[in-house]
Amino acid sequence: MTGAASPIMKKPAKQVFGAIKAPISMKARAIGSYARGCLLGAQALPVNGASWQVMRTSRNRNWAHPAMISLIEKLATDAKDYDGWNGLLVGDVAQPRGGPMLNGHASHQMGLDADIWLTPMPDYALTPEERETMIPREMVKDRHTLDTSAWTEAQARLIKRAASYPQVARIFVNPPIKAELCKWATGDKSWLAKVRPYYGHTYHFHVRIVCPKGSPDCKNQAPAAPQDGTGCGQELAYWMGDKPWYWIEHPDRQNPNPPPPPPLSSLPPECQRIAIAP
């Protein structure tokens, strides 16, 4: 039963999808939108690759659309071959059937988003315990200031490489990181349009790819098109200012009665069916 009257349809969608342990083995399809969607035919990114390791494996969030798996593998290989990285540490990607997560993200719902740590991969295989407890290196001191003892050109080259791939739609970083990239970039700076400042993202960057072929029900974001072509002007100034941070820095003034989390019935009908399928 998948109608609105079904009890499971009233449950928070994040609880339903967060409890799913395995994908549905069908042709891969991303369904819905980045913050309101799901995933068919997910593949697991191997926890150990030739040039990457998956972190926080207990979360079971190393699933993705095959197009995202290919992107991660390519970025890791290119970073090792050309940018001086030993390898990449990969954080959250998606759940086995996508959908909203119990914590940590509003997006990552179609298997087309991934978090890449800005801490280089060590030259040995991390133990399961280390993958859960290793503390990533913060790249910023505060919302205005980059930590120059942590940040190097290697991080800048890695983000630029990711942004240069045509299938990448967005990259999210903390505002001081965007500011540093704007100062660092030379020559053709068009790749900076994809790199957007946002909350969090102090120790990792978030990479998002466009809807892949064979996913007709996947909704792309509008192309990144800041007014100045790079996002290094008015948009960056806004994020480096105080206005975006008001409610975060004044939690006592937030709504004391926030709305309940969206129920399963709020997701696209096909995602409702995917969530309850055996």
C-alpha cells in the first residue's frame, strides 16, 4: 500500500530511508531533485581504491549512481597523477536507495553528491576504527579567515580540477576557501562559477554532478551563472558579510517550534515505492 493513508507514508522520510541497508538492483536512475529524491540501482564505492579510501563506513553512505562513482574514481586518479595527492578521503555520498539522511545533509538524495575531504589520504590503509575516529584538518579559522597552516596549493588544485569536469554542476566550500580560490586563480577563471560559498564545508568540499543519461525524472539545478562570471564579487561579499550567519549565530532567536521533518508522502511517488520495496 502506497497511498497517503498508509501509516508508513506519515513517517519522516529520513527515518524510512535511513533504515534501508541495501539498494534495489535495477538499471541505475536518479529520481527527483538533489534535496527531494531517491536512487535506483545504486553502486557501492569500494571502501579501498587505488587512490581513495572511504571514511565513516559505519554510516553506509558510500552508495551512488554509477556516474558519481566514475567521477570520484577519476578525480582521485587525476589528483594522484597530476596534483601531488597520495589519494583522496571520501566522506558521505548517498544511502543505498538515496533519499533524505537522518543527519548531516539536506541534499545527497539522488546519489549525485559527494563530500571529499581536504585532508590528504595517508600512505597506508586506515583501520575501521581510524575511519570512524580520524579528525579531518579544518581549513578555516572562522567564517572570515583561512587557516594558512592547513591550506596549500594542493587543495586549490584539487578543487579546480573537480570544477573543470563538464559533468560537475556545483562545488560547495566555506566562504574563506572561495575567497582564497578567487585570489589564487589565474588565466581562465570560468571554473570558479561552479564553486559556491556555503555554510559548513570547512574540512571538505561538496561536489555535485548533473543528471546522468537514462534518468528522465532527475531535475537539474539551473546552471551556475553568477553576475560577474566567477562569483568572486557581489556573491562572495554577501557570504563574507554578517547577514547569512545571523540565525546561526543567534540560535536563541530561531523558531522554537520548527515544522516536523517531511513525511515519506512528500517525496515523489516513485521514491515512495522505492522506500517500501523489499
